[in-house]
Amino acid sequence: MNKSTAKQVKVWDKTWNEMLEKGTFPEMSSYQRQWHKNLIKVVAQNINLNNAKSMLECGCGNGIFGLEFANRFPKMALYLSDLSEAALKYNKLLLNEFIRKNPKENFGTFYVNHNIDDMFKMKYKNGFFDVVINGGTLEHYGNKEISLLIKEMLRVTKSSGTVVVAVPNIKNFDLIFKKIKLFIRNNSRGLFLRTMIDYGGNDERDITFNKFKKIVGKNEEIESVTYIKHPLALPRFIPRSTSNNHLMILLEKILVNLGFNWANIFLIKKK
């Protein structure tokens, strides 16, 4: 385990243990569910998942990305891996809550495997999965580490399979409001400038498509790298029910086209 990963595990272990103590599951909110369903929808429009038999979410955290994917494509076996034991414990409880509260959905019908594993050196065999996904992890690492992570995800992906990576878009409204709140709270120009770089007071980075392509570089295993935008842009304090309004739908499309989409999604097709 490298130093960056050890730091992340320490931080996230604390986070997941606090979540376990609270016993609440914010991932089940209508907003969070719509966020992930929209992300999965645009991914499914760009790659064929109907014949996929296995999916890995590495560095899964709460595992919500993988769970919502498997809920839509329940014939896939879902593997969830993370170095945080607390994260996997939380994920198991979250899955049970989804099964209990959504009996008409597919949460209780697909195979799930939980595994403590290091993203940089995974235990799985070469070409084991049809699809490998990761959301909200790569932005915590430097270019060299991201390159290593991509290579490892490609290693465990089958020929003609796909690696799906989602990272925050620095221009999304929640992060903009975070910067404003931090500026007001701290009233320090120096801190504000640091916040503009860190966007949110944490170690997350802005990874654009051009940056991502440079990090990935030339790789004989890769057939193509594609960029798609998360289709949501409105800040979370606007009730999602308003998205049924044609005017709000139009506004959201305009904001996404202007680059205020919630996340940048990269699809890496393996040869």
C-alpha cells in the first residue's frame, strides 16, 4: 500500500465508521438515486451491458455505483472491492436496506461478492471482468498513480471490455457553492485561492478529458477513450421533482452543454 492510499484509507475508515454509528443511508435519498440512475443511463447508452456477465467496482466505498448498475442489469455478477473494511460493512448494510425498502426492484436478485483489496495490485486474474467501474477515487491521486490505476483496471478487464471512470467536474454548482461558503467563513484571500485549486477544502483534483487522455497516454491495450457528461447540472437544493417541468429540463440541458455537468465520465474500451 503506497502512502497516498494509506492516507485515503485512514480518512475513509473514519468516515464509514461514523456513518455506521449514525445508521443512516443518504444514498437512498431520491436525489442520490436519480443522480446515479442518470449516470448509469448515459453509460448504458454508450456501451452494451446486456451481455455483460461480471462487473467490478474497485475502490467502491459505499458501493452505490455498482449496486445501482446491478439493479438495472441484474444478470451481472457484482464484485465490490475496497481496502476499507468499514466501507464494505457499510455497503452490506446499505444493500440490505435497499432490498428491504425496494422489494419490487432487483437489489435482492443479483450475485454480490465483497472483497478487501488494493486497487493498485488487485487479486483478480487477468481479463476476469466484462466491466470495471470506479467513481470518485482517481481525483484523489497524482498523474503517475492514476496511470497505474488505469493499467491495473485494464489488466483485470476482458478483451473488448470497458473501464468506466467517473470524477467530479470542478464547475458543478455544489462545488462552486462550497467555495463561496468557505470564502465567507474564512474571509481569507489566501485560503480562497487554495480552495479554488482544491475546490471543497479537500484533496480532490479537476480531471478534464484532455488531462485524462494525457495521463492514460499511449497504450496498446486501449482501443478508444470516450468522454460523456453526466446529464444533471442543477444544484442539489433544487427539488428534483422540478425536473418534470419542461422549463427545468431545458435549463438543465443548457447548463450541461455549458459545462456545468455534475461529473466527467470516461469510457476506456479495451482491444
